[in-house]
Amino acid sequence: MAGVVAVLAAARRTRKNIARADAARSAYYTFISGEKWGDRQHYDLCVDSSAGAEAAADAIVSYVQARLANESGK
């Protein structure tokens, strides 16, 4: 039982550390750019990974191929 408690405590600390790092990253981005961290209008590509890794990878490859084709046609 002590092992389970230790794992749960470690998971809680990990989530807290991730949240702290995300907050610092957000503050830094906002300070440097004057924009809101995570605002999708500032990204070239947003991928919904809920369909699975393979579908996400296919979407990324398709996007890159289309972007490269567009750039080479200029």
C-alpha cells in the first residue's frame, strides 16, 4: 500500500511541476511577444490527436507536403 501512496504522490508532484512549467512558459511567451500563449491564430498547424497517433502523423505529413508544394510553386 505504501508503494501506491508513493506513486500517487509522485504523480501529483509531476502534474504540479508541469503546471508550473506551463505557467512560466506562458508568461515568458506573453512577455516576449505580447500575444496570448496557446492562441490558435498564432500557429501554422493545429492537430487533434484524439483520432490517434497515426491519423495525427498523416495530417502532419499532408500539411507539410501541401506547404512544400505551395512554396515551390511561388
